[in-house]
Amino acid sequence: MTKLKIITLNIEFDRHLDAVIPFLKKEKADIVCLQEVLEPHFHLIKKELGMKGWFMPIHMKDYTHIDVPKGVEIQQGTVMLTNLSNNGFLEYYFRPKNVIVFTDFTKVARGLIVSSIEHEGKKFNIATVHYAWTPDGQIDDGQKKDFVKLIEFIKPFDDLLLCGDFNAPRGREMFSMFCKHFKDNLPKDVVSTIDENIHRKKGLSYAVDTFFTTPNYKISNVKVVDGISDHKALIGFLE
């Protein structure tokens, strides 16, 4: 069976589109999962890649620097793109959906996009998330409560690939909670998925992006690519 190529990447709003779009066009992945996408750029990226997809809003903010009128709030959110046959896209918020104007990263809406994708007669359940941010990557009660809801929500899925920006450094409590339910497929020698040459806060060294899988899914040849955004891109091949 031909393996499915999948990419996950936090694109950091509009700040790196000149690198993000050429990278995605070059890689030609079957499934693309993105975090921190502004709604106008969801439509742009979808058009540039010639793909279908779903935008899940997380919060709104005045992004005057992207040539919108001052005082106009633009939605920012999580995206999944694919041209493969699927049963549509399902969004699930861990907390009541409340896409408010941004004031505090710990208070914005968070959740999953899930799709069951058909490939060569087999179904693959794919989910992506931009998990709750906390100061210095330390676990808090909000993350713990969201995790309980996440695990409850995915119970009906026989198997699942869950990817994205987890805002939970590998080796710490929140990441370890995920590892009790999934296999972490980020190569062990990867110390950080933050691109320290691009990230506005220098000196960060956290592995917070990964591909998690349940036992019957295998993802191989995982590559970490820098120079694209303030997070490194992850590329993997699912079977």
C-alpha cells in the first residue's frame, strides 16, 4: 500500500507565508495540518495548494499589519487540508465554543479537527490540535481538564493519528500524559521543534510538536524541517 504523506506545522500567522507556501507546494503532502492560521490565509493556502479543507477558529485579533482596516478582528485557528476521499471534517471544542477577541492565550477556545480519510481501501482517522498554551510549558488545570475531554471524545475511534502543536514539552507531565495513550513518533534525537533562529523568544528548546499514533497505525521516516516558521515542520509517512 502507498503510504500517506502528512505534514504538521505551526505557521505563526502571516509572518512566514513566503516560506510556508513554497514549502507546502514542494512537498505535495496528502494531508496538511496547520496551526496559527489566519482565516484569509486559509483560503489563500487552500487555493495555492489546490486542496480542500477545514478551518477551526480559536480566537479573533486585530491584525492591522495584514492590510485589514484597523479595529477589524480576524479569526485565527487550526486547519486540515486534503484531497483524499473523506467523511468530512468534524470540529470538537474542549471548552464551550467562544471565539472571542484575544486577550490571554490561556483563555482562547481549543479543540480538535478530525477526519476519516479513505486511501486504497483503508480508513485512516486523522486529528490535529493546537493544544492550550501555558507559561513556560508547565502543566495547568485547564490542560488537564482538556485532556480528559480529548480522551473521552476519541474513544469511538478504533485508531487515530493525532498531530499538531501540543504546547507541552516532551519529558514533562502534560506530554507524558499523552504518551500513556499514544506512541510518540518524534525521533528521540530531536531536542526541540522550536526554530530558535526564527522564534521571537530566543533560547527556547522545547519538543512540543509531534505525531501521536495508536497501536495499529505506523508512521515512518519522520523528518523535522527548519527554516519555515517559528516552529519546525514535521513530515511523516502513515500506513
